[in-house]
Amino acid sequence: MANKTQLNEKKLMLLLMLGIVIYACSQGGKQSADSQSAQTTAAQPSDYDPKRGLGKFDKVDVGNTLDAALAQEGKLIADVKCASCHKYTSERLVGPGWSGVTKKHQPAWIMNFITNPDPMIDKDPELQAQLEICLVRMPNQNLSDEDARKILEFMRENDGVN
């Protein structure tokens, strides 16, 4: 009889713990959805510019020639922050390959995406299509504007700018 009572107590405790977990997860989902909704409403779809993206960079002057020192620093940062998901060729790893990205997108778009990926993914149909292929959102690496500029210069070098 004592064993049956202990078994029932264990079942009850398990059900209670399961209920707490389900409740906690459902509440977290609500908070996450609410904060995501607030983020998404900050910029309306009409605010999105496919040439510059979404963010503080309107125009980034890169000049006609490559800044080799900046590109070298950008490669060091990219090797640490980006290479685990991106190859520098056209081959996809977790995210798409980088080959040709500076020919496809304006410097301001690239800078805005590096420093502000979430709102851009939410608004850009091309990025949303890419997300369906890669299945992983680009995380915000919290890079400074200066580091993002260095990575941009490395991307230009990677695309053959001299």
C-alpha cells in the first residue's frame, strides 16, 4: 500500500512539474511575440528601401580603390565572427556564401544588414526567401560600425576590388 501511495505522489509531482513547464513556456512565448510585434511595428514595410536596407546607414562611401589594411582587419573579424556560418566563396555553409555580395548589394545595405539584421530579415523579401533555404536567422553579432566597415572592405576584396 505504501508503494502505491509513493507512486501516486510521484505521478502527481510529475504532472505538477509538467504543468509548470508548459505554463512557463507559454508565457515566454507570449512575451516574445509581444516584443517581436513591437520591433516589427517600429518600421513599416513602406519604410524599407531595398537599396539601402533598414538602419542608420544611408550612404557609405567606399571609394574606387580597396583599403588593404582595412580589408585585412575585416578578414580577421570575419574569421572569428562570420566564418562559422559563411564561406567566402559562393558555396553555402549555414548561411549563404559571400562571393558576389558587394556586386549585388549597395554598401549601405551591407552595413545595415551587418549591424541590424533582425529588422531587415523581417522586411526584406529576398532575405526572407534566403531564410527559407538556410533555415537559420543571421544572429546579431553586435559589431561596431567600424568593425562592420572593415568586414565590408574585406567583402570588397573577396569580390576582386583592387
